[in-house]
Amino acid sequence: MKKILNRSETLDLEKSLKCEYLLANSYGGYASSSILDCHRRRYHGLLVVPVEEYGKMFNLLSKLEVSFTVNKKEFLLSTNKFPGVYHPTGHKYIERFEMGLYPITYYHIGDVEITKSIIMSHNSNTVLIRYDVVKSEKPLLLKAVPLLAYREIHDLMKENIYIQQRSFFEKNGFKIEPYKGLPPLYVQTSRNSTFFPSPCWWYGFEYIKERNRGYPYQEDLFSPGVFETHLKQGGTVIFRASTKCATGQIKQEWDNEIRKLNKRQEKYSDEAEPCQQLLISSEAYLTKNTKGDYSIKAGYHWFEEWGRDTMISLTGLALCTGKKEVAFNILSKYAQYEKDGLLPNFIAERNKLSYNSIDSALLYFWAIQNYIAFGGEKKKVKNHLLNTMENIIKAFLSGKVPFTGVGDDGLLYTGNENTQLTWMDAKVDGKPVTPRNGAPVEINALWYNALCFLKKEFNTFLDSDLKEMIKHQISLFEENFTKAFWNEANQSLNDVYRNVDDVDNSIRPNQLFAIGLPFTCVDSKRALLILKTVKRHLVTPYGLRTLSPQNPSYKTDYRGDPRQRDLAYHQGPVWPWLIGVFCDALLKNSKDKKQVKKYILDTFKDIWEVHLCEYGLFHISELFNPIQPHTAKGCIAQAWNIAELIRTLERLKTIKMQRES
């Protein structure tokens, strides 16, 4: 798959600035900007890397300002936003932008043709920026100014007296250590060049996306100096920016990385579009640390590792891509984190763990179910993960889990009016925007699924007391679940049950878990009615709404400052990851699997045929507005969205249509 923008499209700033590329390495680091390399977010940068000592992401090298001098006239290729003006306006020289395995920009300056290509090293914190002179009758002088941010990604840099401005000579470049405790930066070139140290600050860069989101949006960047090198037709220079000094030929390093990219594409060559592109892009989210432990990065640019997102994403990102050992590594790591029946919702800086979700631990069972379904060894699960699953169940049954307990009716109750323990977790003014204290429908569906999974797969390995408790709880749950949750008026399940006189009957997608998980106890007749209601109220071309448009709390636009966005977050906006459990529910409760396949592929085709090429290129955005034109919102690349689309498409592949046979 390739995305190509022509000259008229790149000149249209309203369109081109919204298209962003993302290049990731295997450590969670990335290079990203708009396709014009005009930063519109504080998260944009050429070399953004994790610093394990702090447990945070740092933007080291923000930009490389490049110009070419022809016949003593200088042409600036960069585009930047400053107060009241774009300067320079190098995008006017762009003839074409092309995104394939990496971005390539084609520049025309009179009779001169130049290309710029960017790749991120797959196994190091290194970015390579290549300039090729395709056509030029006369020699050219290239000047390049590295602009350093050297700050945590959520912050902005301002001119300060603490920066160590001195740079040190390295072959065809320099080394600089601007701040104590942060890694050094090496910037070197693949050919003879001269670096002129001339430290100075550049002031007032503006990031318009941050301004629109209600955050500070102006920044100063530091330049250590200027590179100069001469090029002629057929000439190439590659700039290498890294936390490590180049140990070999930079051109060879470029070629090696290109081979890796091609191998990645070949790995999925048998897959049809769009699944091939989704599988290639999925590798951006599987990261590892220096110890070799794997994680799933929940999204780019600002999300880190989330337990809930990890358990939902694990199947699509690791199992569907043939990485069973990676999946098991992640499941084993989380087993070590179990505490009072919970798994962490968020793994923060320096491995600080936040246990503020009720579903991460229950989703863990679903992830293990999928691991076994994809050929994972049941014996390995028994030996290494079963004890954690037992501890979780025992903690829930004994009331050890904070704010949580099993009622006399067998339902799982959790939270209070001040907590937000499910995935609909936005808070404003200290209160949950979507109060779900009580017995949330998907939490109970996951609870029942976990009990049944243990009973079916590992009953012989459980102690007698736990066996009896699980058997009793399953029976009690089956007796009372439908009584508590079925809403005849809505022809759907209540979203939260508290008692017979206190239910939240909002029509939300959470009920899909109760008819889509491997183990469910809703009868087929009611399940089909639920699906009919969900289709009528929640389905859009980009996923499922989080709330029915008929609800008075329904919001049609996710925008504005953080408070405004949180008020809307789960009150209507569309989340693509829900397509996965929706498809599960359809397949589980429909006799005509071929019709389900056709429905899914026809209904959601825009998300992979259109959206993949119009925002975060080849990635799936966090969420979408629930009304047309369903504008993409939130972060440009969300793990569970791409993961669940992969899982859905891979599952549908097994259903052969009449014309395919």
C-alpha cells in the first residue's frame, strides 16, 4: 500500500498538515511529523526515545532545517509555524509526497530535483534522513541546522541557562550532551561534511494542534551549529542522529535498515490488502526494553503501557502475527504484577504500577484463552499462569479486591460514585463522567467467562474448595444474570445493574461482551435482539458509538480543551476496537457466517480503505466523531484499534464466501 499526495494536495495546508507519518523502532521510540515536516504537535520530532532511567519518553532532536543553494540563491525546504506566519514555506517546492514503508518527499526547485527519505532504525534509537540530488546541472551547497528539544514529550522547551551548549567533534559531525542525566546526541553524515559550531536558540515555534486542544503550544529550540556539504547530480548525503556514535559506514546502515523493512513486507506478502498493511503497521506497538521484556505501547504519540489495552491488543498484535513467544512473555510479565486480584491498569514511569481498573485482570483470562486457541501450550499456561488466575478468582470471591465484591445473586459489583474502574473512565471535577458503579455488564460478562474458562480447561488442577466455589458461582450467575440485565423495553441489556429499582439502561456497546465472549449465558433469541438494537443505535462505518444518539447525554463532537473532551469521551464518540467483540457476537449468534462476513466487510470498509491513508498514515486513530463525516479524533495510532481489526479480518478469512470457493 502506498499513499501519494500530489503538488496541489501538499500545497493545501488544511489537508496536508493533517496527514502525519509515524516511524517506530522496537523500543517505543519514534520519528513523526506532518508530511510537510511542519510540526503541529509537541509530540512531533525526528528522534523521540524512551529514557529508561526516568521511565519517560524524551524528544531529543526535533527538526533538521535544510536548505540548498543554487547559483548563490538559497532555497529553504522546511516549513514551520511561528506566531502569525508560516516560515519558511518549503512545502511550495514539494512536487509529490509518497508514503510506503517509509516517507519520501520529492522536491522541484526550477530544474533541480531532490528527494528526502526518512527511516527509523529497527533496533536502536537512531533516525536516518537521506537527501538525493536526482537532477541538477550545477553543484549544490546543502546546509542543515539540527534543532534540539531535549525535553519530556509532554513538556515544551524554553530558552534556559542550564543547557550545556558545547559540542564535540565526531567524524563528519558532532556529539552534544545538553543536560546531565540525559543521553548524548550524535549527529553525523555519510559523506564528507563540515560542521560549524554556532550555538543559538530559535524562538517561538507553534504547534497548532496543541493550541486547539487547550494546551501550551509555543516552544524554543536549540541549535548547536550548521552542517555544510557539497552535492552534485547523483549525489547523496545521509544524516544520522542517534544516542550512539556511528560504528560503521552510515550508507551501509541505511541499506541494512532498508533490507529489514523489505523483509517485514515480505513476511506478510501472502496477505491481501488491507490486512497486509495493518500487520506491517502492528509492529510499531510491540516494544521491548534492554532486558528483553516485551510490552504493548497503547498508542502514539502520548500513550504508554496500559494493562487493559494490552490484554485486548495481545491477540491481534502478537498471536495473529505468529509471535506466540512474545505473547507468553507479556502474559508472564503481568502474572508478576498481580496484587489483591488486580493487574495494573497503567505502568507508569520507573515501573510504578497503578491498580485502578477492574477489567484488566478479567481480560487477562480472555487473552490466555486466545493464546491457547492460537496453539499456545496449555502446559505452559498451567505451569506459569494458572496460579495467577487462581489468585485473581480467589481475591474476587473473598472480597479482597478493593471496592469490589460478589453479591448473593452471583453478580460482580464494583466501585462507588467516585470511582471509574471500567474502560469508560473519564473524570471531570473529581466525578466520573460515565458513572458505572454497581454491576457493569461487561465486567460481569468477563467474570462469568473467566469462571467458565477455569472450570473447563483447568478444573482437574484446582483445589476442591475452589472447584466447588466456581461451580456454585457459575450456577448462581446463570440464574440471575438475565433477570438483572435484560431490558425488554430497549430490547437490550442494561449497562449497569445496582438493584431492581436502580439500573442504567443506556444503550452502550459494553453489552456485546455478554454475547460475544467464548462463554456466555444469554439465550440466542435475546442475543439476536441485542444485535439488532446495537446495529440500529451504535454502528457506524468506523466502529461503534459509545452511547445511543437517543440518550440525552449523547455528544456529537469530541473537541476543545481537556475538560470538554473528557465530557464527551465515552458519551457518543466511536471506538474502532469494539468492531472485534461486535464481530464475535455476530458470529457466535448467527447461523449464516457468510452473511456476517459480508456485513462486517461492507459496513466497516471505510476504516481500512479510506482512513488508513488520511490521518496517521497506515494507522488507526483513537476515536471518531459519531456523526458524519466521522472526523478522526484523539491520537493518530491506537494499539487496540489496529489489533482488533487484524483479529477480525483474520477470523473472517476462515469463512469462505461462495465466490471464493
